[in-house]
Amino acid sequence: MIRQHFDTSISKWRLVFVGLAVALVLVFLLSIALGSVRIPISHTFHFLIGQPLENAGWQSILINFRLPKALTAVLVGAALGLSGLQMQTLFRNPVAGPFILGVSSGAGLGVALVIFLGFSFGVYFGIPDLARDWLLVVSAALGSFLVLSVVGLAAIRIRNSVSLLIIGLMFGSTISAVVSIMQYFSQAENIQAYVIWSFGSLGSLSWGELQVLAPVVIFGCLLSFALSKRLNALLLGDNYATSLGLNLKTTRLLIIVNTSLLAGSVTAFCGPIAFVGLAIPHLARMLFNTSNHLLLTPLVILLGAVAMLIFDIIAQLPGSDAVLPINAVTSLLGAPFVIWLVLRRNNLHYSFDQ
Amino acid sequence: MSLLHTHDLAIGYGKKTLSAGLNLVIEPGQLIGLIGQNGVGKSTLMRTLCGFQAALSGEVFIGEKAIKSIPASELAKKISVVLTEKPGAQNLTVLELISLGRHPYSGWLGQLREADVAAMERAFEQCQIHYLLEKRLHQLSDGQLQKVMIARALAQDTDLIVLDEPTSHLDLRNKVEVLELLKHVSTTGKSVLISTHEITLAAKVCDTFWGMDFGQPIAIDLPDNMIRSGQVKQLLHLQEGVL
């Protein structure tokens, strides 16, 4: 009877994943076709399957701008969604997410330290690009790790969403203060570099930088799959998880390392991007009505990638020359979503028992 | 050979000793009722026997092995628990919850093999909860949830199941059903340890009572003897005429 049930649910889920994968491909095509210069979808499709385009200008736009940006959007959506999912399960708190818990601020502190200190010692531009990229990722991940560990220590004791929010916000403002002080004592060009970073952008990554971001995010995704069994056990609560043989300390540490790596690396390259990490896991739970992390992990990866590509298309304001900062788009759409989420908590509490 | 025994065990928190000098034995197939007032240390004793909490002194042995020396992943194959707390995620389906009972056995991604499915099937069968398979936890009544939690523990396929007040919050019919289910489980060779305040109902199914009282050694006797001799009244500090 159970076997039978598994078989029907497997075929149902296969359909869901095929559907999402098709949606991802379509949105990806659309995202590289739209922009200030309109390139017909049929041409972008030919480009993607490796045929050279007659129009050299289009070819160059696609290779140098749109393809890296679309790939970045996919990586960012997947990484932020996964880190939000795991924070929500770890802290058993529906409002947990990389931006709200101050993790993005932590990553920002790491980036600020590299930019400001690097500039003042005059080494920032002196070192090879690849080394600098890795330095950014490592320092951003360390910054997130620091914040997440401290917030994590508090959150494991505090189940209350409001308290956790306040702690996260306080962290955010403390770190902003530290960054302001650093800005105050540094030169205009450093400040400009930092401010531009803090706007958030998907389009600023070169292929070289993608070669750093992609392996980190792919590693994080694989680790997320490997952690899904542990995350499922955590759904029962700490005591039951222990009785199932789970080592809570190792599990918490692995989750915190993984989420810092995912959120930190993305934030290092694309700036702090709001609400995606918080909203995508909820969207996945609501649309597909499951708490099973073995399903939620691929769902969040696919949904996050699709959502981020759509946000990016909106940010492009297709047909116009103007481009909105990506963070403005995610906040404009994300903030109302979170308000709505909090208002319909009567449904939310089933996932978190509060 | 006994399934579990303790040697000169002392339990408690920090400097506060709740009970000391405990030499307890659990035999295979035994259904034991742990009784005593609130705050006397029933949950602490259970937590210590399960290895969740360190003993203040003395040892707990599973078979011949000291519980401290058994890795958590192995211990999960020896002892399963049903706690008073509800599982955190209430939108899990019953099937998902029970499959989590296979956590110590399933593959590294949590994938279930034939043996896992067979064990889950047995658990559903024993608890008679097939009809709940697709329900979500928040849709269940307290009685249904308790049976599902017991099924999860059964799916974990351990020699000992420890249940903290499995009959609290249940109506009389569900209390009886849960106790009868546990009796049935113990007849299959598994040992069951429950803490309970349902003295009269538990007395009908339990093989042994362990009676805890503040500052006293644990009294061990047949349930009927313990009630008839007035020991139960004594350790619950009841007035004459009750029970």
C-alpha cells in the first residue's frame, strides 16, 4: 500500500519538476532576448544551442552581457532561496532569511573590509583578478558566518519571530554603523566602489567572476541535497531529531556554514539582495504543499532561479534604456509579499508550530 | 540477558539529585509503567535511560554496553521515543512522519529501501492507521496523533520504546486504545516504558510498576500488588478512600 502510494507520488513529482524545468528554460530564453536591444527569441535559441549569429553586435551583447547576467540570476535565485529555506528550518522561524537576519549585512562588512582596507594598503588593484574575487567571497562568507553564528546562538533559544527580527535588525544597523565609520575615514573612490556594490546588481559579473561564483553555489546546492535528510529530522524538533541519532551540533554547524557560503558568496558579487531568500521557500511550500527537504531543495533551486530571472526582466524595463537596481525590484515585490505572509499566519503556523 | 539495566545510577540536573542508587532492569517484552507525582523525576529518569541526558553518576547499560559508549546513530536503532511535545512541522503528512522513523536506516539522502517500506507497512498495520496515510498532522485528533507517533517509533524498529505520558490529553476511549496498542506491541517482544498518571488503566496492561517518590528508592512491584498494599497511595501522597 505504501509502495503504491510512493509510486503515484513519484510520477506526480516528476511532472512538477519537468514543468518547472521547462519554465526555467523559457524564462531564461526570454531574459536574454529582452533588454534595451531586442533580439528575437528564435535567434537567442540558435545562439544557445551553439550556432553563431549573423549579427555580430547581437552575438557580442549575448556573450558578454546577457548570458553572464542570466546565469548570475539563476545562481543568485538558487543560492538565496536555499539559504533562506535552511535558516527557516534551522531556527524554526518563518521570518528567517539571509537579508533579515543580518547575514547580508555581515557579508557587506566583509566586502567593506576588503575594499576599504585593500584600498588603503594599495593592494586592492595590485593583486590578480581571480585572487581578488576569491578574497571577496571568502571575506563575505566569513562575515555572514560571523553574524549567522551569533544570531544563531540567540535564535536557538528564542523561538519568537519578533525577537529574532529585532536581533537581526539590530545586527544590521550595528554593522551599517561600522561600515559608515569606515566610509567616513576613507577616500571618495572607495566609497563609490562600496555604494555601487550595495545597490545590488546581477549584471556586473564577468565570466571570470562567474567562474568563482558558480563553483561555490554549485557546491552549496550539492551540500544542501546532502543536508536534506538532517533538515527533515530537524522538522520534528530537537529532541526527536536527537532520538533519531542526529548530532545537533554538527548539523547546526553544517547548515550555518552552508548558508553563509551561499548567501555570502552571492552577496559578495551582487550586493545585498532583499527578500528573495525569505520569500522563495514560502512560495515553494505554499505552491507545492510539502515540508520534505528532499523535494523542497530542488523546488527552491528551480523556483528561485525562475523568480530571479523574472525580477531581472522587470528590472530591465524591456523596450526602454533605463535599468532599475535589482534590489529595488525585489524589495518592491518582496516586501508586500512578506506583509501578506505575516497577515495570513493562520496557515503559516502549520509549518512552524508557533 | 536483560535489554537494559542500570548500575548505581543517580539522576538529576547539575547539583540537584532527583534520585540515586538506582539499579533498574528492563527485560525483553516487558511493559513497564513509571508512576509518581509531578516533578518527582519521571521525565529525567526517562531522558537519562535514553541517553539524552548524562547521568550524575553510575551507568546505564544496553545489553552489555554502557550507553555512553554507543554512538548516537547506533543508539537510534536501540531506543525510540514518543515525547509529550508535538512535532515541530505540523504540515508533514502521516506517511512523511512515519518515514522519518526510518532515519537511522535510510540512505544518505533519506531514500527508503524495501526493508524500510516493509517496516513502515508493519507499523501502519500494528497501529491500524492506514486510513490516515495522506492526512497532515494538523488535521489529526489528539488520539490519532498519538497512534501516529507510536507508529513512527515502531517504524524505527527498536528493542525499547519509551513514551512520556502517552495517554495525557486523550479521552477515555483513546486512552484505552493506546494502552492496548502498547500492550500488543510488548507481546511482540519489544519492551515498552511509559510514564503515566492513569494508575488504574495502566495497572490492567503493565507487567510492572516503577513507583517514584521524593527522596525514596524506586519501588518495583506488580501493579496489583502495589495498589493493594497501599504503596501507590503512599507514593502519590493520597488520602484514605481514594483508589
